[in-house]
Amino acid sequence: MRYFTIIFLMILVSQQGVATIFKGTIGDEVVYLKMDCPTECRLGNFFYASSFDFEYEIERKKGESSLDKYTFFVYASSFVYDEIGMLKLTYRDGSFFGLYLQDKKQKEVMFKPYREDESTLDEIKREIFSFEKEKIERVDGNKSIVWIKERGSKIRFIRLGEGFSKTQREQINPFLKREHIRFIQSKCMFVCTFDFSIVFLSDDIIELRVDDDKYGYYLYYDLHKPKRYTEEDIFSFGENPDMRDVIKMIFKRNGWDSNSNKSRYCKEMAKDIGMERVAKGYFTKKGFVFRGLEDGLDRCDRELFLPYKVLKKYRNKNFPYKFE
């Protein structure tokens, strides 16, 4: 009975097949494709080597059962599921050949087996990343930040350069590289771009502003250990009973203590969304600038500043650095 069970499992596994990674071209573009071949060849995903931040999904035409002729519909995203093209392929000797049809244009297609295992497309991307130094930016006198660009995605990110200790570079730069890869591999519903800029640098923290296709936000990186912080890690407003007093203080110190319609609207908006949302912004030498009231209509799009001496009581007890 034991031998029958083993043989049955071997047959079941062989029927299910192994997802295969194919490498090939669509026109002049290098493409990596993962598909449930050789037994099914019905669903798959692919990405262009020149653009890591977006994957396409393919699904075989329903009812089609030929073992050598395949029609795949190509979708822009598994979330949107808009059909954008069609692959008309022939399967021969383990490879696919044919045409990609899109917008009344056609491109020649070729996919050959690249790997037959359980690798993910993200693992393939990590293997083919190619980084190059783009520029060096001087900050805070004798320190420098090295901007590194990944050639395929064209996304750039920072590394610590001269002026930082050897220990800092050895501990922090590998983490910053992982952060770089995290952005490269971000799955976007549409093609995403990221633009980074240095906002603030102290002995303990480097802060970046991130502008993507839709939003701007801030990242805070520890300069002594591989750690990224959010505003929630830095501030502890939470359900503080005097939260509304904090909001009132922010407005008063920034000249919004009037009873104008705009001022009332923005104060009510702040109360509604809470301090955990208001506390988005960036550090300066003297205090913190709150930007969390951006409502997309410019009615409350204003920088609201509070000095560190006021903010000390709201520092998260687990945040390792003082406000000063």
C-alpha cells in the first residue's frame, strides 16, 4: 500500500507540472515570463527587463486545447484586468514562438526555457538588477551621499559616502540597498516613478522626501542601525486627551487662529482626521513642519511649524533620539 501511495503522488506531481521561467523577447525588449508549463500553459505573468516595476498577466483563450497552438490574452494588471493585447504562439520543443498583437501592430515573440523550479519573478529580478553610481551630493559640510541608480528601472536611491564612519557605511548601506530594491519591486497598478530628495540630516537621522506618481511623503532612516521610522514611531499623540489642544496650538503658532471659513474648515478637518494623520512632515534644525493637512484642494496645503521644545512631551518613548 505504501508503494502504491508513493507512485500515486509521483503521478499527481507530474500531472500538475512545474512553473517554468522563460526568457525571451517581444520585439527588441528582453522579457521574463513565468507560466505553469509544461502541462497546463494556461496562466502566467511577465515583465520587461527594462521596467521592473510592472508585471503583465496572461491567460489562455477559454476552450482552446491544442498542445502546440496557443492564444493568450494580455492584461495590464491583475487588479484592473484590462485586456491590452494578444499573444499568438506556437509551442515547440519546450519553447514559444509567434507574435504579440497590440493596437493593430505586431511584434515577433520568442520565449525559451530559462529555469524550471519554484523561483518567483521577484527572485529573477533581484538576480538581474544592475546598479551604477549616478552622482555624489555633499551634505552637512564634510559628508556626502552617493546616489545609486538601477539601470533597468531607472530608480535611484541613496548610500552613505565619505564623512560617515566605516561602521556606519558597513551597517547602513546594505539596508539602504534593500530599501532601494523594495522600491524597485513595488507593484504598481500603473507604471510608477519615484523621485527622492534629501530633506534633513542630523547626527542620528537622514530624512528623504519621496514623490511618486500621486503623493509626496517622508522616510526617516537611522544612521546608527538598519532601521526605518514612520511618524508614528517618532511621535506619540494617539488618543491623548489634549490632542485637540495640540492642533489648536499648531494653528495658533502659524497664524491660523482666526475664525475665517478657511481656518474653521482646516481646524475641523484636523480634528476629524486626528494627529496621527496631521503628523506627516519633515524635520528642520529648529523643529518639525507638519504637512498632514494636504487635502488635494490646496485649502489646507500649508506648512505648520512647531519647535522642538514644544514637541518634547509628544516624543514616542521608544524613539531613541531626543528632540533638540
